[in-house]
Amino acid sequence: MSQCLVVPKQMLESASFWPKLPRTEGVISAAILLPPSEIQELLEVINKNSVFMERKGPDGVEEKPEWQQIISYALIVQGNKFFLYQRGKTATYKEERLRSKISAGVGGHVEPSDASGFTSSLKREIEEEIRLSKNGVEIIVGEAFSKIKIIGLIKDEKDEVGKVHLGLVCLIELTEGVQVTVRSNENLWGQFVTLEEYRKIISLPRYSPEGWTELLIEHIVSPLFENR
């Protein structure tokens, strides 16, 4: 079985930022930037109250919204562009609900094997989904960027999957000269795009962005890129 890091929802609901999450007819559907003080509060809630639980099966948290699965969702930026990719669409792609979707977020669950917790998880997920290189030579994640900066969160309860997940939005600024490509066994293609280029891509009938990416672009990427 597979375990992941979870936090009691009631502990998150007690945090000062929770009432700020936009709602539509009482249902949370939000991506928001948070100030450093509220990022710190969020991390303290996670660090003090998190446990590892089974994701699936009779004791799993996939159908228990009282437990929130913490997901890293990294926005990879280079200059005035961000990395965009299309997820795999064959039956072998592990996340069925995300097959063939367009995504601007790289990341996933925190697992017990992630020695340094959240940071280790994100680096592992990045290495699984994309390849980083410089001057034609593949490099390890730690050489591609200096730090991971958490800038906000995503919470979308419009469907059953969203009700059990909370996304930490992480900004990763790549160092100069780093190239990014997708790993062929996971995703179909990937490239850096401007906001205008992103909008042209998703206007095509064959491309559909995942829900979190729609929220990320509208409420976080757009304001971040206004001055780039």
C-alpha cells in the first residue's frame, strides 16, 4: 500500500488564512497568494499536525475529507515564461483523472521515504516528471535552482478529488541556461510559454487544462507576471 502525508482539516480551518479562500455558493474553489507570515502559519500547522496514512483501501484517505492530503505544486519559471506540459494519455499513466491534461504544476504527495519531508518530496517528483540539463548535460535538481519558495495554496472542492487535497504552490526560479524536457515515459511534451502563448494553446479544442492549473494561472501566475 502507499502512504502519504495528511493533516486534519479542522486544524487547517482554524488557521487565519482559511476564511480568505474564495467560495462560490459556499464551495471553496481558490488559488491564492499568501504573505510570508501566513505561509509560516501554514507550515507550522502542517509540521505540528501531520501524519502518514494509507491513500487507498478501506482505511485510505481518498474518501475522507476530514484528512487533507498535502500536495506540492511547483510553478517552474524562467524569465517571463513558465513551464507547461501535457500529461500522458495512455492507460499506463498512473493518475487516471489527469490523463492528457495540460498542466503548469509539477509535484505530488509527500511519502514516508522523503527524508527531508516536503522539500525531498518535491525534488523527487520533479526528477520523476522532467529532465533538467545544461549545455547538453543532465544535472541534478539541486544544481538547477537555489531554493524552493512557497508562495500560496490551491484548494478546490468542486469534486470529490479536490475535497481531499490541499496544494502548496511553490515558485522555482531556474538558473540561467538550464533546459527542461519531459521524461518520455510520463508526459507527452513540455515547453516554456508566456501567458499569451498559454492562452493560445488552451484555446485549441484538443487541449484541456487541469482544474488546479486553471486556478493557478488565473489567480497566481497572472498577477506574478504582470511586471515581468
